[in-house]
Amino acid sequence: MPLTTRCRVSLKSWLSTTQKPLPGPIAVSNAVAGAPRSRAAATFAARLTIENLTRTYGEATALNGVSLDVSPGEIVCLLGPSGCGKTTLLRVVSGIERPSTGRVLINDREVAGPTRYVPPEDRSIGLMFQDFALFPHLNILDNVAFGLRSLAPDVRERSARAILDRVGLADFAEAYPSTLSGGQQQRVALARAIVPRPAVMLMDEPFSGLDIQLRDTMQEETLALLRETRATSLIVTHNPEEAMRLGDRIVVLKSGRIVQQGSTETLYRNPASLFVARLFSEINEIPVRVQDGRVVTAAGTFAAPGLSDGTAAVLCLRERAIEITPAGANGCDKLNGRVTDIKFLGDMTRIDLAVEGFDQILKARVGGADGLRKGSEVKVSIQPGAGLVFPFES
């Protein structure tokens, strides 16, 4: 069975079991037309601990020794290409799948391990997949209330209406999913996942099906709701900009392993590998060889720490770090260049350059390119400290 189909079936099976909401008062909306939306009720944020987790399918390894500690209320984005293990990690944490080895703990309570398995409905986990998995035969109110069946009917309805009011869909309570837009369905799925007040919120590429304008709006709305509820959150994405916008911390995965984690600024300014550097910025990759702990180019000398002499390496120059000035500009440290192509991209303009001392075309992104056109002669320089040197990766 394909992975997406397994995800959908597992989620519906999980939702059909009564999810136990956390104790405490339920927020009830008293909003009227035109009044501000109510705030979502805060949850009891939990610490999520993953210890040396592996998951195999026959001879294929989806997770290989993953360890991660997520603080209460922290929002962590799992970033990486398709097939790197992001969704598998969410499925194991949620309880949909069991780990091959390793442990998962919530507030130091083991919920998955060699001798223990706690079913999803007893983990206080909220789960949201990218296809939303709304029940087409239930109206919006019943979709949202589905995970609250252990509550009295009147309390269940009040809780569902309160969260619908919070996400701006109070007027759609009696509508059906097929009548809603993609953004509205995304809000319903988010409301359904958050209304039981889970201690841990898991989201698998929740914005991938939305157009770019709606995606930005929903990212802001979702982030605000997660902050209000204080749910510890893991968000899967393959979009670096999305990860930088949403995450308190970003965890980069490759081939089932964590290759680097840290703040947005750390991963952008100090990527640990060429793989990570490619994720976070547009770069020019220039083949070089290391001599005396450095590489020497026409644009300057760049440190190559940890690389032995003669090592084949790659010099990365960020496109935004290449500065262009008119050909008549002063500065003996500037290289002669010629524009070979130019493309207007809205706020930025991408310029392809033939630069003296470089065998390959260099790409630059600049805020303005007034007066430049294909064939223009220019002066080119590299911002100090802009070069990163990594071992060659095929």
C-alpha cells in the first residue's frame, strides 16, 4: 500500500478511537458577529524525547539512529527532501507505527520502546496530514468534534464551536468539506487536531497544497494558534523558507539521519555541509583544491578548515553576496565581468555573469539592476566572508 494511502487509513482509524482530551477548562466562545475571535485554550506542553530511533522496512532503513529532545512549547521544523524520514518520524512519534529500535518519551514517560507501546489515543498527540483527511459525510462542526466523543454532547459542541470561532469558521459549522476552499479545509483540520488540547502537535507538510498567498496567511495563523495553545510541535516541511518562518529550531534530515540542527541564523550562516548550504540559500558551486588550509581564487582567498592539502572541494558563493557596479566604477579589487543573461524576479533580479578568473558563469541576485542589460560590462566583487568551502559531494 502506498505511503500516502497508509497515512490516510491510519489517521482515520486513529480518529475513530476516542482521543482523550487533557484535563482542565474548555474555552467557550461568546463571540457575536463583528466581535474579536476568542483565544484558544492553553494546553499542558510536554517534553518530547526521541532516543536512538530506527525504523526499517525489510532491508530499507527509513530512520537510522535519530535522537532529538524537544522542550515544552517549542516548535521544531523537520526539514529535508522527500524520502529522508520526516514523515516516518512523525508516524512513529504518533504511535501509528512502532520503532524498530529506540524509544519515544513524552514527559519522561516511555510511549514506545523495546517493551512498551502506548496507543495513539493515550499519548495526547494531535496529528495533521497534508491532505487534511476530513470526513466528507460529516459537517464541519461534527468533523471538529469527532475527537471529543468522550465528553458530554453539550460540552463537545461548545468546545468545537469555540475553536471554529477562533479559526474564523463559526459561520461554516453546518457546511460540508466539499463546499469549502482549500484554506478553509486546512483551518478545519487544524481546529480538529488542536481542540482536544494535545500536549504534542504533529503536522506533516500542512501547507503544501495551498497557493502561495494563502500559504503565507495560513502559516501566520497556524503559528499564532500554536503559540496560544503552547503545544509542543513537530512540523514536517521540505520548504526551507517555511521552516525558517515557523520553527524555533530546525532539524535537517538526510537519508534517515539528523545532519544538523539549530536556529535559523545558525543553519544559514554556518551550514555544516554542502547539503545544508544548498537548502538555505542560492549558491554558486565552484570546484577547487585545498592548499595550505585554504583555497585561492580570482575573487580572493577562503579558509578551508579541516581539509587536507590536495583535497577536492567546493567553494560556495551565495548569489546575494556578489556585488555588481558599473564598468567605470573605481576599485582595483573588483573583477571585470559581462552580463550574459538577466531575469527580473520581482523584488530581486538574477544576473548571469562571465567573470574574469572563473571558468563558469556566476549567478548574482541584486535588489536593482537599472541600466543593465545582456552584454553590459560591469565590475564584480564578493562580500567579505561570503565564501564557504566544503568537501566535494557527488
